[in-house]
Amino acid sequence: MRSLKTLFAALLLAPTLAFAAGAALHLDKAPDVSGDKAALQNGAKLFVNYCLNCHGASALRYNKLLDLGLTEQQIKDNLMFATDKIGEQMKVAIRPEDAKKWFGAAPPDLSLIARARASADGSGADWLYTYLRSFYRDDKRPTGWNNVVFANVGMPHILYELQGEQVLGPDHKLTLAVPGKLPPAEYDTQIRDLVGFLVWMGEPTSGLRKQLGVAVLLFLGVLFVLAYLLKKEYWKDIH
């Protein structure tokens, strides 16, 4: 009987022990640019120029970018390279079978990537912000690149011209061996904007949702006061 109880307890604790045994992933805190339309516009430009070649964003249409303060003409002139209709989805031209042959797996759609990467280690924005700054040269990998956050990743470092080339030292710390076009601080700013756009893309109406939430709470607060006063009026003669 005792052995059965011991086995049952071990089965209950196994997931907890397995989670505790895993190494915690250090993620840098991503700056919040949700209210900065200029930063989000820059993030959209970076996404279209560097990410949309392989990754799609099929849950978003180009005309939704109007919410970022862009005009329809600006979107057509600067952000639409794969289609000529502003109502089209942000799809990628690369065929999945070709992408799988080149990279080992088809690049995922990034519409909800910020939500998908959220974990106990940090938000999806934190993961993306750290990931995009953690590539390093690795000649053992087919692409010549590896990543501290996502070991043996199949994605090459598409932003290396901006960041430069990092190397991983014996202390498992990254150092910049070959400078890129941007100083490290400026590169971090560009990644901040790109990650901000990826977060916005997962829920473009997030700002409106939060505003409505505050309005609803205020309304319920006023309603509670009125209901309480009404209750006192109804029950004032009953003891």
C-alpha cells in the first residue's frame, strides 16, 4: 500500500521536478513602444525589408497599417513589395517546400509569434528582443550562425549587416568581433522597434482593449455606488 502511495506521489511531482530541473532562460526586458507610432512604423519597415522575405504575417492585412498613422500611399510606396492590393494579407512569396529544403523547416508565420514565445522566463517580447540580439558565428552550423537563446536554430542572422558578427567565448558570453553598420546601442533600438511591431501585429487593438477595460471598471464602480445607495434607501425602514 505504501509503495502505491509513493508511486502516486512521484507521478504527481514528476512534472514539477522536471520543470525545476530545466535551466532558466535569461531574457532581457524588451522596451515598451506600444504608444510610439514612429517606433512602430520603423518596426513595420524593418519587418517588411528583413523578415517578410521568408516569414509571412497572414493574420494581418496591409491596410491595418493605417492604424499606425501611415497613409495608404506611404504603405503602397514603402511597404508593399509582394502585392499591389492594400487589402491583401502580408503573405510571403517563398514556397514552403523550397523553404524546408533550404532551411530544414519552413519558416513560421509571425502573426502571433510574440504571444507564442511567452513563458515563465519572460514575455514573448522579451524572448524576441533577446533572440534577435543573440546570434553568433558558428562554422559548425549549415547557415554559419547559431543563437544563445535558440540553440542550433535553422534561421540565419538576417540582420548581421546591421549588428555585425558576434562570437561566443569560453565563458558563454557574446562579444562583437566584427562591427556592423550600426553601433550596438542603435542596433538595440532597431530591434526594439521591430519587436514592438511584432507585438502590435499579434493584437493591433490592444490599446483600445485596455482603454475599454478601464472604462468598464469605472462604469462598474459608479454602478456599485448607485446600487449600494439604492439598497440603503430600500432597506432603511427594515431593522
